[in-house]
Amino acid sequence: MPTTSRLTLLALLAIITPMAGCDSAAKAPKSSGDVSAPAPVLAPFRQEIASANAEVTLPGEWKYGYRLVDKADTTYGAFRAIEFHYLPDSNSKVPPRMLLVIRAFKKPTWAKISASQETVATKLVEHGDDVYAFSIVTTNPYPMNTAASLRVEAMMLALTAEGSPFRMTFK
């Protein structure tokens, strides 16, 4: 009989001990502020665009995350496209996808396009007789919760956030 009471006592202790731990955690005093450290803010950087004699300032989250393709283009009447393709980790089997494109239009062409089309692109800057407008992807091209998907989300959120450093300047 002493063995049975000993087993019963051990079983009760096994049940009560975790409950006691939960109870004391519930009574712990609440802190007055969030104790988690804020996420580090990466400094913006500039990407040179030689064909336009310009620079694009991008959020720090974009650093080392893309490959630039600067080419002639006639989409929507543009004459140049500056594409930013996601650059996946070299170990991943993820294909690169375009995330951002800046197209250059002549002012008369841009006036026609912006008057007749829904949102083709958003005007970024005017320079001389040229208008530079950008378009971004509207959905993440990578499977949810993958490393590529999380990185692309961070890049796009930084690009579109209020106060984003994203701009184009000319030399």
C-alpha cells in the first residue's frame, strides 16, 4: 500500500507543479512597455543608372537583393526600362522574378497613357522632356512562408512604406 500512495503522491506532484508554474507566470507584473528590441533600420543606398545619368535611392532592405537590367523598351510607348529582378540566395533553386520596373516615357506619350489607361504606372519624376514612372508587383511571386517570399515581402514593404527613401535623382 505505501507504494500506491507514493505513486499517487508523485502523480499529484507531476500535475500540480506545471500548474503552479503557469499560475505564477500569470501573476507576474506587466511591464510598462514593450521589452522587445526594435528591428534594425537598414540605411538607404543609391543605385547608379548609367543610361539615364541618374541614381535611384532604395531602402536598405533592397541591398544585395536584386539584379538590375537596364534595356531599351517599347512597352506602353516607353523608350527605356530599368528592371529590378529579385536575386535569390545562391543555394536556393528559386528563379529570379521582376519586382520593380521604372520606365522612361516622353512627356507627350506619358500624357496620352496616363489619360487613357487605368494605373499603368506611378510617376516617379520628370526630367527634361522625359517622365520616369514605376510599377511594382502586386502579389508575391514566391510560395508563402519561404525564405524568398519573406525577403520579397520585406523589400516591397520597405519600398512602399510611408517615408520610404525611394526616389530618382539626376546628376
